[in-house]
Amino acid sequence: MREQTYTVQGEAVRIHVVEHESDLTRFKDFVRRHLRGLAVDSETTGLDIYAPTNRVRLVQFGNKTDAWVVPVEHGRPFEEAARRALLGLDQLVIQNASFDLAVFDRHLGIPQEQLWDKTVDTQILAKLIDPRARDKGGIGTSLEDLTDHYISTEIAAEVKGLMARLAKEHKTTKTKIWKLIDLAHPEYNLYAGMDCILVARLVGMLLPRIPHSARDLISFEHEVAEICSSMARTGFLVDVEYTRALSSRLSADEQRFTEIARSFGCDNVNSTEQVADVLEHRGVIINGRTPSGKRQVNSTLLDTLVAQGDQFAKAVKEAKRARKWRTTWVDTFLREMDVDSRCHASINTLQARTGRMSITGIPAQTLPAGDWIIRRCFIADEGQLIASVDYKAQELRVLAALARDQTMIRAFAEGADLHMMTARAAFGPEANDKQHRKIAKTVNFGRVYGGAAKMVHEATGISMDTAKSVVDAFDRRYPGVAAYSRQLAKVAAGQGYVTTPSGRRLPVDPSRSYAALNYVVQSTSRDVTCRGLVKLHRAGFTPYLRLPIHDEVVASLPSDRANWGADRIANLMAEQMGPVLVDTDPEVGSRSWGSLYGAEH
DNA sequence: CAGGTTAGCACC
DNA sequence: AAACGGTGCTAACCTG
């Protein structure tokens, strides 16, 4: 038994480090005296909790003044004491609970479902107060940021620097120190114990600061986090044979095109500088400049050259593409998958300032949509088929409902082609060719993003004058949208934030109040998808869900009931928003995800 | 040389 | 009057 003391907000706090089995008696006494709730944290060998070598090392429990550090790595009795404490407590307060509950599930055998109901996640609370990261002008939502803002700048800096310093002392990196550090190292134990003490202090400060409008979101967001944690735990099955073959094929492609680029005098196709040098040497005039003033060589330029038959530009494009696809996706899947060939995404349910999710591990939100070869890596479970249900034009329907724009509402009710409708408003009743529709589509989405004529001009290549008239036509055709945008911008400029129908408060930079419309539309769309997830969860579909991707849910469904399941999922997800039905579209493929994008199986 | 920044590109 | 919203990942490059 060892006791370390420290001072927080002028108050002495104690870290009790369990050393021997006999120390557990006092630990259990502490837990018994605080059954109503404690802050909890864990330390593992690394963030890759599904890797075969990953282990949990410490589990910590604490209140505002005392933390107990339990060295579960030392074996059974310690592990058992931590397990009993987790199961016995009435409430757990955890910073980023998704991680620790996954650790307890995987390493201590406590199903997440048993703990989520009694968990309060301080990160969720913090995001309902200010969803922005620190570098985006907000308070930030990491424990370090929250400590800095609500408790003490010094302690935040000290705790942050602590593990970095230990890493340096051990001549290793910040990612590797977690498994190398001695379990009883006093500073490591201080770091571990302080987490709980800080979290225990934060929860009481965060709760009263949550806007009244957002109070119902507290339980909602905890449920969304639970559902996504469950999906992450299930993981997505990888077709290993296909994925390995694809990796080799991409390697070969990269090598072939790299050789061609080299024959033109370019050693490194990934160096924009080198590529620019070779292009200029070949007589290409590069007009574009990056924000820092360097010559810009992007896909627009390269595509133009490829269209003119430039073999060097083609080689650069192909070599870069093959490498990116292999390293960003294919090899990541092979590296990240567990012993059962499953990849576990990490889903941050409240990542963006609008509340949008982010998915890492499987970078599901950025997989190529125009080609099936990457998605073909993921397959349904044995005896199952891949299904996908997405919302039809989700953001535009949400916009129509929020802005109460009568033209848009009618268009969706009648099943009209909204892009065509904008095209006719801009180019007259005879507008019907693909080009007009494409321009109209750009304007429809662009206006939601806050873009103006310049954006349309740059994105479509039409003249600035035509772009202006198309944008004007949009604003005249959908007067409700223009009025709603003005109203939101005014509110944002006045109070610095807007509030969504769900009660979420979204800060808006005063110099960019035009962005308020997009924030509300994007955030409300996200809420629609998440309400859909909650309905699916309550109907028992969670074990079949694989990934949520913005306006879409991907599932693996038993073959004999796949069509029934996809229809049921679609019905549950669809939501009536006032006069607008935010409708859904079910799709059932074959075994692989790629089958929904044109792959054969 | 770890860690941060920039540029490019993948998505909704 | 004009204003393109939100992400993640890799490689190259820069810095302390």
C-alpha cells in the first residue's frame, strides 16, 4: 500500500496505490462507502484494444479527493476486485466512456451493456456545452483541455507533460511508454489516479453548464454512444484472401507507374515540388498557387493534362492513387483486423462542431464511392448478406422541413426531381439536359454549404454571370430557404450561436455567420440518423449493424430474411419532420459491401 | 527524430 | 455584397 499526495484547487488529494493482495480490503471498503458513484479510468498497454497483445494494466476509482489505483495486470485477485467494484457501483463517471467500457468488456469480461446504463461520460457533457476542439476556438473536450479550463492550467500542463517526460526518460515514444512503464512507477500512478480525481471534479462543474435546451440530449447521446460502441465491438468481417490479393495488385500498379514517372525524370511522385519541376520542364505552365504560395499540382491540373494525352501526368496520378489506396485502406484493414479477421472501427459520436460523427480505424466515411474495389474487402458474416439503408437527399429534406420552404416541401411530397426543378428555375422550362441538371445540383448543395456564385463558377466552369443568375434563380425559387438562412445568420451574429430543434447549441464564428444554415442542417441531419439508430437499437437490430455513415446505415443480415430486415430497418429509420418525410431507401446486395457498388459478389 | 504543419485527396 | 459546410489519412516538409 502506498499513498501519494498532491494538491488540486488548494485542496490536498490522495492517490492510494494498491500493492499487495492484502491492500484490497481497504480498497473494497472505499468502494463500499461510495457505492452511489465514483469516477473510473483505466490504463492499457495501448489504444489498440483489439490487438492480441493488448492488455489492461491499471483500473482506477476515485472521488474529488481520493483515488485508488488497482494493478489488475498483477492478476486474478486484483482483476476480480476491479470487476466487482465496476459491477457493484450505482454510477460510473468516465471521460470518453466508449474506450474504457470497451476495455472492461474485452479484458475484464464485463459486457458493455451492463455498464452503459449507469455511466455518465464527461466528454459527452462537455460536448453539449461546447462541441468545438480547442484549435477551432472552443474549450476543447479532452481531459487536458477540460482540466485547463475548469480546474487549473498548471495541473493540465503537468498531467499532459508527465507521460511525455516519462517517455523521454525511458528513451521511447509517447505511444510506446504505456506498455513499458513499471506498473508501480509513482508518476505513472499519479497520472492514473489524478484522472479520476479530475473527472470526479469535472462532472459537477459540467452538468449545470449544459444549456437548458440540451438537457434531453444527455441521455440521448449516451444511448447513441452505447449503440456505436456495440457496433465497434462487433466489427466488420474482412475478406482476407481478396484483400491480400488487392494489396499485391496495388503494389504492382504503384511500381509500374512509378517506373514510368522516373523515366520522365521524377524520382518521387509524392513530392509536389518534384512533379511541378518536371511538368514545367515539359513546358506546362502552372498557374495555381497554394495558400503558402507554392505551385499547386492537384487533380484538376493533372486531369487536364491526362485528357491532353500527357503520359507523365497519367503515371503520376496512377502511382499516387495505387499507393494511397493501399496504404490508407487495404493494408490498414489487414493490419487492424483481429484474430477473427474483423476490423473494429472507432466511432466518435460527437466529433464535429455540428455533432457529426467521425469514424477511424476503418475510415468508413472516406472510402471511394465511385469504385467498388475497396468496399469489396468487407463482407457480411457467414450465411448473411450486406444491406444498406440511406436517407434520400437527407440534407435537402431536412432543409425543406426546417426552412418550411413551400416549394421544396411540395417537391418532396410529389416526388419531384429537385435538381431538375432548380434547373428549370434557372434555365427556363426547356432545361432538360444533363449539364443543366448538374449545375443545378451544384447550386442546391452549394447553397446549403453557404456557397455563392463564385463557388458555382469554379465548380462547374460556367461564367461568373451565368453562375450569378443561377444562384439568384435558386433564391427566388426557394424563398423560404433564403429567409431562413438570413434569420439564422442574424441570430448567430447576435448571440454567437444557434440552437437546433433538438436543443443542441452550435457556436458560430461571428465572421462566418452565413455558415449557421449549414451547421443547423448538418447537425439536424445527424440527429435524424441518430434517432434512427436508437429506434433500430430498441427494435433489436444492433447486432446486425456494422457502420453508420452520415446518412446511411450498413448492416449484415441473415440471407433468408435480408429483404425483410432491410425494409424493416428502412421503415424504422424514416422520420416525418413536420410536413416533410425524411424517407429512406433500402438496398440488399450479396456477400460483400462492394456488391452494392458494382462488384459481382 | 518526434511531433507539428501543409498539401492533396477520399467522403457526405 | 459576398461569404463552400463538416471530416480523416498519408507523405512531404519543417522545427525545436
